[in-house]
Amino acid sequence: MKSYLFIPLLLLGFEIFGQESALDSVQHLPEISIVGDKNKTIPGSGQYISTRQLSMLNQSNVNHVLRSVPGVNVRDEEGFGLRPNIGLRGTSVNRSAKITLMEDGILIAPAPYADPSAYYFPTFARMQAVEVLKGSSQIKYGPYTVGGAVNLISTAIPKTFKGFAQLSYGSFGTNQQRVWVGDSKSNFDYVFEVNRLASNGFKELDNGGKTGFDRRDVMGKLRWHTSESANIPQSLTFKFLNTTEEGNESYLGLTYEDYKENPLRRYAATQNDLLDLKHSHISLTHTIAPTKGFTISTVGYYSTTFRDWARVNTIGGQSLNNILANPSLHQIPYQTMVGQTDGNLDYQSAARTYFSKGIQSNAQYSFNTNDVFHKIQVGLRYHSDQADRYATKSVYAMSNGTMILTNAGVKGNQENQIRNATAFASYIHYDIMFKGLKLSPGVRYENINFEFENYGNADNGRLGNALKNASNELGILLPGLGLKYDFNNHASAFAGVHKGFSPPGMPSVTSTTGQAKEETATNYELGYRYEKRGLNLQLVGFINDYKNILGSDNVSGGGAGSGDMFNAGNALTKGLELSFEYNLLHKEDQLSAIKLPLNITYTYTDARFQDVFVNAGGDWGSGQINRTDLIPFVTPHLLTASLGISYNKLNASLVSRYVGETRIKPGQEETIIPASGVNYNDVNAIAGFLLLDFTANYQFSKYLTAFTTLNNITNSNSISSNLPNGYRPNMPLNANIGVKLDF
């Protein structure tokens, strides 16, 4: 038996998955929630985007919504937000691999420990709320605790019979059909939902062809619970989910000259690029309240994900980045890429099969001693996941602008490996409140085992003739302390310090720089909240002091694709977050029939390396990095502002989102942005850009609401990113109309 199993049970914990207000009624337990409507009571930075807010925004793109939360950095890729790149407080944004992602409180990345890149992300169009947690309280929500956690809340079981349908259609043939129906009976409750989101795509493929996607979801929740009069109330909830997607999406972007001529262009070499995605999930949750103030929740879960992103990899023996960097030097490969010259292309099918399974349990007990309120949360999680990776190279011939298969590769001839991880995670968290003071000490423990098997590119049958193994085990204790003080009913201050952590990933069998170590950081925050007379204000300062900050080598992040992790020594991230809400027509003595809500969110982040080192490649490039060099892909200035109007049956809002200039290479020299005559490899930053959106809802009756959205109303063609390969555009001006039916 492993030594960590002897840790005293009082030090055990996992992911909390019960909203505090839910504990009074197990029969009608709300969906799993971190923050919920308690975000102003926690001693840390928590934001909650409610069902009503999402309904007013009418956004199926999670990137647009998350940019309204301070401290969130998002990099757009394909324009629809299907696979968002999310970072929190300066963490890497690439594939959201450095934050804790959850749906209904359960880890949702395909293999969050063994292979954390989130190539599967839940369909945001079926979510009813979003929660973002940062600061010292997040020690309950690992394994990634440096930046924070994002929890997506799916459709809840209604308390009475209710149904909902949404139909919409818009630019580029983008359309959604969503229907759910649910009810709660004396002992049995349910909700069933189907959702389809599809588009023809806004890219324009050379010689024509598909550039869109079709994603479909089926979800259900079935819940049995005891009667209202039961002495020991309890419930049992079964959830299932199945998602499929076929996406004509590519890793290949554009050169700057081609981008300037037509930012929506897709090269002929991407005509067969295709993402095939299948995801399924089941979970069973048991909740019981043995005595007043005491609740135990236990959930077992299992999910599988298959993802095969087949795409052009090299052309005429040249990498895509080499061709993009100097088309004139590589004229024949470039002309082949655009379909104007015949030639050979290497095409890679990157098939990966993931599974993730585990069981987690939480107990929390609340009680009072005179004027002091206490809440103790204790629990545990045992989790295992796996990534089975087969990458296969085939050869196509470009002939008169059409790709023809000439040599089908043997499965696994580019990558043939299995990544396994098992983890035992635990925490204990204690809240103590006296008058206006709340103290929240806690400690988290992670014990992780990694096992890596590389069969080599010639062992298709995995006989083990050239098998290379590597393993790694680590254990780490992560303490934290948060406090909050209420000056009065309107103003409060909070502060926190905790030790953040990111796992080191798979041990390498080829690395010449040694095995990566776990990333840790001492994280500090100090904040102030004020709520009075229609004004909601939150101001937070934060510092993340890293030890052994981790980088990665993934194609999606600009690397060679080995998947190796590597350390870069010390680093320091600091910043400021502002959230401001005010109704411009607020009147203290009476309710105004018209509301003009103004919302402003601003984030400043300064992220710098603190050591001199030679980088190993990947998302930080190669060559020497110096002390105080800026960490790339961390946008210093982010601003979102919206002005709305609400009157009678109408509500509408204008939303502006500013993304400041973003470095794409480490350094501290003057930035060089893409421009005519500027060498591709000399570019070290992407210019800032501003996007404007408009949305409106009109309620014809209690059952029927019509809505419209206009995204990017100025038709900005700014570069949104330079990754994975080449420059990519924001989605151009697009309109969407639809109806929502409540019954």
C-alpha cells in the first residue's frame, strides 16, 4: 500500500461540490457550484455569471463571456470558442492546460493529469451559468491552483415542470437548436436536453470547400430523493452526456501578406483538415444530510474522449513555420501550399483516445458556538486518467489544386505512446466567522503517479520491442489562508496567501535537460468590495511568485510537438483587477422604470522571468532568456465595458472588448508587430484590437422571447493570434436572430 494512504483522514479532501445554500434541502439540491450567489462572502476573488446574464448576452462563444471577468486572459483561435485557450492571472493560455476546468464540479479536460490540454471543451451554448475562482479559496479545486478554476454549470433540474426551446440562425449559416424539458416529483426528478450548434464557417478555402463545424450534445439527469418529511434526507443523481463534433478546422493560418489581402482565406493545403471528436460522460452523485448542518456528498464519474485532428503537417519537406517565415525562400512549397504548383504534402492524423475516472467525496459540517460560526469541509478524491496517442503520417500529392492520397501511412508511424496518471488529492478547509471577521485556513495535498510508455514509431502492434518507459511520483502539501472583514453592510476587504501548484506532466524518455519538476508559486492577493446605491465595485491586487515555472512543447503553442514539459526557474506575475457595475438611472428613494447598467472590467498583468536560462523550445521559443524578460502570451491590458438598457419587455446592451498588445516572444525590447516588409521571425508582438458587440431581447409574452446579436459590428479584421501556425483573424461582422420559448 502506498505511503500516502496513511495520511490521517482529517487531512483528506477533494473538490467541494456543494453550494452552501443547497445544504438546507437535499431533495432540491442545486447544480454543483463553487461560488454561486455567495461570491461576495468568500475571502477571495470569485465571480459568478448567472443564468439571467447569459440569457441576456445570447453568446455561444465562451471567450466573449469570460472576457467580462477580471483576471481572465483568452486567446481566440477558430473564432467560435469551441476550444478556448484560457489563462488566469498570468498562467499560460495554451489549450487551457494550466487552469482547473470543471463541469458541475467534475474535472472536464480529457486527461487532466496525464495530458491536460483541453482539446475537448463542453458546448458553452448549453450552459446555464459560469463560475471563476481565484485566490486563496481555490486550494479546494486542484490540481492547477496557481491561476484558478473555471466551473461550467449545465442545465439544472427544475423544481416544477418546465421546458425550454431555442432556435437561431445567422451569418455563415450558423445555427442552434436547443430543447430541454424537466420536472420534480415527490421522489423522482429529471431533465433531458438536446443541443446542436453548427456553422458553414467564415473562412474561405482556396477552390472552395467546407470550413465550418457541426457539434451535437445529448444530456440527461435523473434524480431520486427521499420525501420532504424524511428524518435523514438524501438523493441519488445520475447524469449522462454524449457529444460529437465534426469540424473542418486547421492548424494552418496565413502569412501577413496573404492575411492583408484576405484575412478569411484558407490555403488549399488545408482542404482535408478535419477534427473528429467524440465525448461521453457518466456520473452518479449521492448526497445525504445525517444531522442538521452536516452533509456528505459523493460522486463517481467516468468519461471517454476520442479526438483525431487530421491536418497538413509539412510541405515539400519544409515545416509550415519555415514556409510562413520566408515564402520567397521556399517558393515551391509555398506554391504547393496555395494549390498553384503540384507537389507532395505530409498529412498527419493525430488520433488520441482519453479516459478519465474517479470518485470524490466531501463532508462539511456547520455549527455555532455562541456568536462564532464554524464550517469545516473535509474530503478526498481518487482519480486516474490516460491518453493513448497514435499519430500517423500519410502522403498526399497536390494536383491542380486538389489533394490526392498517394501513400497511406501505417498507424503510429509518427507517435505511438500511452500516458497514464493516478492521483490522490485531498484538502481540509475551515471557515470561522465572528461578527464582521471571517478566517479561512486550509491545506491541500496532492500525490500523483505518472507512467509513460513510448513504443516507438515502428511498433504498430505495440509488441514492446523498442519500448521506452519512464515514471515519476510526487507528493506536495499546499497550505493557504484567506480572511475577509466587513466594515459594514456595504464595504469589505479581503486578503489571502496560498501555495499554488501545477503538475510537471509526463516524464520524458528523450529529454537532454532532465525531468521537469512541479511548478509552485506563493500567491498573494488583497481586495476591496463595495456595494451601495446601485454601485458594485471590486478592486484586487495580486502577486504570483513562481518557483520552477513550467513551459511546454506543443504544436498548438508554437513548439515541435514532443509534449515535453520543462522548467524556467523563478518568475513573477503581478497585477490589478477592477470590476465596476452601476445603474446610471439609480434613484435612492424610488425604482426607475428604465435601467441603464454600466459595467467595466479591467485587468493589468505584468509577467516576467526572474532567471537567466537557455529555453528548451515550445511556447517560449529558443535561445537565451534574460532576467525581467516579459513572459509571452500574457496580455498586459484587458478591458471590457458594456452599457445596457432595460425597459418593460426590452433589454439591450452594447459591449466593447479591448485586448491590448500581446508579446509572442520573451523579451523587453521594443515590440515589433506584423507589417509589410517585416520578417515573420522578427515579429515579437500582436497589435491590440477592439471589438464591439450588440445584443437585444424582446419578450412578447411570458412564453416567447425574440433576440438578436451583432458581433464585431465594426467588422474589425485584426489579427487575433499567430498560433498554431500563422496569423488568424477575428470573426468578421456577423448577425444572429432567434427565438426562445419557455413552457
